Amino acid sequence: MFAVKGARREGFFALAVLLLLFLVSQVQANPRHASIVIDVDTAQVLHESHADASRYPASLTKMMTLYMLFEAVEKRKMSLYTSMRVSTHAASMPPTNIRLRSGEVLSVRDAIPALIVRSANDVAAVVAEALGGTEANFGRMMTEKARKLGMHSTIFRNASGLPHSEQRTTARDMAILSMRLMKDFPQYYHYFSTQSFRYKGMTYHSHNRMVRNISGVDGLKTGFIRASGFNVATSAKRGNRRVVGVVMGGQSATSRDQHMAQLLDRSFTQSVMTKSARNVSSMVDTRPVVAMRASMSAPLSKPASLQPRTIETAMMQQATQSEATVASQRAVVVDSNNRWGIQIGSYRAYDRAQAQAQAATRWVAGEVVVTEVEVRNRKLYRAQLVGLEKNEAHTACQSLVRQGMGCLVVRS
């Protein structure tokens, strides 16, 4: 009698274990689920699951729309006050939207928070037509830009992320885009933490609860269509460490956010341990810093070379070499007395130098200093972070190199 009952209990237990294993395997095999977390300082992949599997981007698409808009403003093709006309096509976009009407105009300054906070599809179409003539042509432009950024598995067909069978991406590509938004346009990154904005008497609130609820999170974007599930791209900073994470295919906004929060907690712990090990190694490494530019064009675990984006960047490199009288390899050999700093570069505009130096403080410590210099009969503004010890400056410069920022160790 007791043996029969014991056998039944064992049978039920075995069945329960098999059922649990089946459910876990189903979650792991979920074809919609993908995720990745990257240490922005080192480009080390701290976590990945199906990170290169093809997915629908949904409204994460709008990050590329914003990248193109920021680039147009920086190239002075537009300004924040440029008015963009609303077409019949744009006004017909389904929710979410801000109820634009055909014939109206929308400023770039209003378009940015509308895309980030409201994830407005009508605004995305307005931007697409303003920059590309038609949304279809803008989709081709977005895809070309994706290739240049190293997003080789991404195809865009519209500016909003509304359902399209050919519009595909990967979690890794979305992480690359997130990092490039921060690095290429640091002066606009603060928009991604906006929680509400007001337009035509209406106040709109952000869908991104991560910024409000999770420690250190200060952007970027959420997205959802039925085919994709719930997506989010997130950047977070705790102490002096920053990571970027992407989760795609969540079953709900809440479960997606909870999963991201768990990944962030785990990754920051892993990132701190990695940094500690690297610092121990750097204490016995007396080799000179070699300031080479790096980018996210290759897989993010391996830094790759980055071609200068503008003539100004090329000038910056020439000026930096001239001022420091470095060799062709751009090696810096310095002695170890006094105080030290990091030279980020030299720029034609003071605001640009200030922005680049400020951007560097996202990854390394230091006091921002911008000074006017003359190089080859050109007036330039030199951006530096100063107030460091020699070993701190070397370590900081190595960190910036991994982020795609050229730098030199200099005496301050």
C-alpha cells in the first residue's frame, strides 16, 4: 500500500519535472525572443541570446529616423526650427500619433520628443518625406546608413516601424545603433530621457517606464507590433560604468522591462569585475598608449577601425598629431611626474569641442577644458579632460579608444 503511494508520488514528481523542463525549453526556444547587453566602455558583450536572429524592429526603427534627423541638423541641412510640411500620407498614419493634419507644418524641435515620447507614426512619416522626398526612398537611405554603421542585418522599409514583412533587424544591430546615437550625437542624447512633452494643448507621456523605474537608466526607446512582441533598447549608467541592452520579443511590456532589469543588474556586476581585473593588469603594463580610432562597425566584441566621418574629424586628427608631435603610429611616450590629461581633439567650433569633451565624461573622469589654439593658420578649439594622474590618463585614453574616440595622453 505504502509502496504504491510512494510510487505514485515519485511518478507525479517526475511528471512535474518533465513539464517544468518542457516549459523552460519552450521559453528558450521562443523564436521571438532575443537579447544582448554590451559594456559601452570595453565593447565587451556581457550577455547575448539569439542576438543575431532576424526580428521585426517595430518602433525601435524610430531610433534610425532620429539618427538621420540629428545628422541633417549637424550638417546644417536643417535646424531645430526648420518647419516640415505634413502630407496626406503622413496625416493618414495610424496610432500612435499626435493627430497631425495634411497641410500643417511641424518643427524639428517638436518632432524629436514626439518620436521619442509618443512614438508618433505620423511624425516619422513627416521626417521621412522631409529628408527623403518619399518614405520609401527614406527607407532606402536608412538602410544605406545602417550598412555604414555596421548594421549588416538590418533592412528598413519605413520610418516608423509599422508592420512590413521586409523590415528586419537584430538585437545586435539595435545595440550598435543605440551606441552610435550616443557617440555621434551626444548633444542630443538627453532627449531620450524625456518623460513627457506638450503639443497643441495635449500632454503626452512616455511609454518607456524603464527611465522612471530602473536605477541608472537614462534612455533610449521602446517598440511593439504584434509580429515583434515588446521590444526595448536601453542605456544605463551606474557609477562610471555604462551598458547598452536590447530585449526583443517580450510577451508584455512588464515582462520585457523585468527581463531587462535583471540583465542590467547581472551585467553591471560582471562589468565591475571585468574592470577590476583590467585595472590590476594595467598597473604592470608600461607600454605607451597608441591612440587608434575604433568603431562598432565590426561585431561589438572586437573593436574595428573607423573612417573619419567629416572633414572636421580629419582636421582634428591632423591638428592633434601636430600639437603632440607624435609618430605616424600615434604613440605617446611621456614621463611620469606632475599632472596629466587627455586630449580628445581640436575642432573648428567651440560648442563642438565642448560637446565632445562632455561626451567623453560619460566613460571617463576628468575636468572639461576647452582652449583656443592656432594650427596651420587655422583657429581651432582644443578639447581636453584634465586633472588626472599619469596612469589614470593612460587607462582613460584606452577606454575612449575602445569607444571610437581618438585621444592622446598629455601633460596638463
